[in-house]
Amino acid sequence: MDATLEIDAQYRAIREEAGLLDRSRRPRILVTGSEAAEFLQGQVTNDVEALEPGAGCYAALLDRKGKIRADMRILRLSADEFLIDTEPETGDPLRGHLSMYKVGRDAEVATDDSGDALISLLGPRAVALTGERAPGAEHCHDERLVAGARCRAIATDAGIDLLVPADAAEAVVSHLLGEGAQPIGEEAAEIARVESGRPRVGREIGPQTMPAEAAIADRAVSFTKGCYIGQETVARLHYKGKPNRHLRRLRPASPVSAGDPVRAGDRDLGVVGTAVISPAEGPLALAILRREAEPGAEVEVGDGIAAVVETIGD
């Protein structure tokens, strides 16, 4: 099949049915112990202690200057057990940081070596393929039987994720495909991500990015909890300042590439983080750009390709 036609079919599955993507490469970390919640509360940006078992949140690990070192999904499995998953490039740094800072606390940090598969279902039929209802709001989770296997179902912004026991993964995937899910690749999932305007570590978010610049503060940061690493800078920017950069979506006149510079006249505004070609919307890109790139402005990308700036999350 022609590559473009294949992407079109995968994109249509995401938008109209359900696309199935194996995301088992995402590292997972278990944090357990009577002080696990208190420990995580002092390390990450969101309010972990407020989570009930069956709930979860999106959070970030910052450096002392408020710059993002990693982002993650945190699921509270029980009163003293948390499961974290993160991007492949931040798994080792995050685990290393938590292991070092747990000293003196009743909290254990370990790689999740269960071998469970992480299967993402993206699209309007995702929930129906795994049960009669969603587990709740985004990041809420429950256990349910899928193809006879006890899986953990996790609500996402795009559908539902399943943590599937290793010995049942093949049967569960086969069942989901038989029920109408369509296999998709990372490229199709990235198109959906760019359309939704969600940044990603290693793409838009780099080691010099602050949560407000990436437009993740509303999702990832609690401004009412106690202290955590980088809190002072994040709070000061939130209450008293304005970020110098903002996450923007670009609509270029023709395709662009990740890493392409973005300029207004002779002024450098930033670089493209992710570039895609949407079957529905044409060329799109996400970038964190200087504040001069205001919504509605026209900028140049790469070798002079015109692009219109769109706002996200402001």
C-alpha cells in the first residue's frame, strides 16, 4: 500500500473508529511504601497526595530553576503504591532522581519489571472496545476483563490505554483487532497529537522549557500544594510574570521539518518541534516560540516557507 494511503487509513481510524498502537517502550517505575505519596509530593509538580486509588495525574519533574527534566503520568494504585510512566528518553534520569532523593524515607523506587504491554486505543470507539464505560476523567483507571485477561484500563485524552499482562498481550490485541480496532503507527498518532496541541518531551519540550512556556501548567502543576523542586520559579512566573515563550501551532503553506528555524524578518523566534501532514488539515507543526509570534501573525519557517501562528492553551 502507498505510504500516504496507509497514513490516511490510520488517521481515519483514529478520527472515526479506533486505532491501536503498542506503547510498551514507555518506561514504568513503581514507587511504594508508607511515605510514597509524601515523597512524590515533594518531587513533582502536581498534587499526588490528593489522588485517591483509581485516580491519576499528569506531572513534571523540574530542576531548581523551574525547567522541565521529565514529564510523566502518575497512577495511584493503592494508598502506598504508585505507577509512573514516562517518555523513553526520560526513564533513566527520572528513576535515578527518585532513587537518589528517597534516602531516609519509607519509599522504594523500582523499575516495573512485570513485562505488561501498554496498548493505546485512540478514537471514538476506544472505550466501547474495552468495556461499557470509561474509567473516569483523564488518568483515572480501573481493572477490567478484556478477552478474559485482567487489564488495567486508563482514561486518556484520546481514548483509553490498557496495561495487559505479558502472557495475555497477543490474545488481547487479537481480540481488539477482531472487534474493529485498526493497527496504527507512531506517525499517525503524532498527527493526532499535533492537531490536539499537546507538546511532547524531546520534541517541543527541551531542557530549557518551563511548564508555562509549554502550556502544560494547567494540567501538570498544582499551585495550592506544598513545596517541590522548582516551585518558587514556577509560582513567581504564574502570579507575577509572563513567559517569554509560548507553545504555538503553525500552519505552513507547504510541508516543514522538525528542527526548522522559525523567523519573523531577521528575528529568530525558535525552532519547529514536530511537523506533520494531516490528511484533514494539511501541513501542521508545533513549536515553542518567542512571545513576538502572536496568534494570527505570519512567520517564515525553514527556507522561507510562510506559516500562520495559532494559539494553544493561552
